[in-house]
Amino acid sequence: MFFLFILITFFEPSVNVLLAFLENAPPLVIVMAFFICWIVCWLPIAAVVAILLNWQPTKPLQPEQKMPLLASLYLLAPLILWGVNWLTNKSFSDYGFVGNLSTLSSLVLGFGLGVVSLAIVFSGQFWLGWCSFEKRNFKLLLPILLPIFLIALLVGGIEELVFRGFLFTELAQDYPLWVAAAISSLIFALLHLVWEQRETAPQLPGLWLMGMVLVLARFAASGNLGLAWGLHAGWVWAIATLDTAEVIIYTGKVSDWFTGKNKKPLAGLAGIICVLGSGVIIWLFSRYF
């Protein structure tokens, strides 16, 4: 305890200077500080996880290797953001992340919209003969529904907190709202290249559009992230479940630019229509959210 007291006393002037700087720092500096701290703090964890998983840098990440790395990255984000909030005298509620009944109801509504929008798009593709269902794999769906649901909630919640919450809110202090939305959505899309460049590159326009629609969802919910979180989680849950169980089979009757390059809906016309349609619904019914 005595050593800790000496340590705090020694560093107190530096901490006070840092606090004073961050309280008056431009939003862009705060954003950069967050992302730098996030990556710097995660790299040692990632190195340990990679060693435990026997990952070879010359080989691509396998799904069972990617998941622990992704989980460690995402679980670290709220802690880093909490530290930034402490230094800048802010809270998660300033970014639209509020723990109340309104958030829960918006979350459920957004999740339902995300799942239904994808169901409509895949039904349309099935009717047009662009895809078919592998009925033998339906039995694989039940065991994976809950685990993927929990992962989707985690991924959706943290990405919304970081990108539509923290990043968009900070940028909106210096830029017009539409510019802040465009920049935060662009960063959101580009950061997906970290994991899989070849499969992600064709999805960049779709990911950017997805980010813009999720910003719209936050506006529709009066700044609350619940609707955007639910919509994001619904899309992740539905797509990941179908991919994991390999239920969808593409017939090849049309170019994969219609159904999605590399079997990724956001890399094709169908995914773009799904995201745009969800955005139109949110805009038309925004008064009810």
C-alpha cells in the first residue's frame, strides 16, 4: 500500500496534466487516442492468444482461431472506452448507450427488423431461383441458435457503442451530422479489412451503407443505440446462423454480384437492397421508434 501511495503521488502531476489536456482536446484527438490505446492494449493479449492457438503468421486464420482473437478485441473495447470517458468526464449515456426499458424495447424491435428483412430478401432469391435450401442441414440449426445469438448481441452492442456511439458523437462535434455519419461509417467499413481482406473488399460499399443506416437508426430512436444495436445484431445472427449451418445453396443462375461475392450478402445487390429497405422502413416509421 505504501508503494502504491508513493506511485500515485509521483505520477499525480502527469495525470493532472493529461486530464487537463483531454478535457480541452479536439474530438479528433480523443478518437485517435481511443483507437491507439485499444490496439496497443490488445496486441499483447492477441500475441498470447495466438501462441496458445499455435497460429502460424504464414497461414490464414481459421474460424476456431479467429473467434478467441475477436472476442479478446471486443471485450477490451468497453474497458478502454470507460477509461477515455473517465479522463474526459463523459459516460456511455453520452453516446446513446442507456440501460433502460426503452433501450430494451428498441433492441427487440431492431432485432426483429434485421431478421425479417433478411428473411424477405432470401425468400425473394429463393422464388427467383437464385438459391435453394439444403434441407438436410436444418437439423444443425437448433444447437447453434443460442450461441450465435449471444455472439451477435456482443458484436452488435460493442460495434454500435464504438462506431455509432463514441465515434459518431465525437465527430459530430466538429463536422456536420452527415459528414460525421459518412466518416464514421467509412472507418467502420475499412476496419473490417483487418481480418479478411479478399472477402471483405467487395463488401466495403455495403458495409459503408450499413453504417449509414445504423446512424439513421440511432436518430430514429432519439439518440438511443437500442434500435441500431438490435438491427445490427439481427443481421449478424441471421447471416452467421445460415453460414454456419450451410443452409443456403446458390444455384449460379445469376452473377454473384447479385447474390453476393464470396457468398457474402453485403457484397451483392441482394444485401444492398436489404440494407436500403431497412433504412426506408426506419425513415418511414421513425415517429414510432
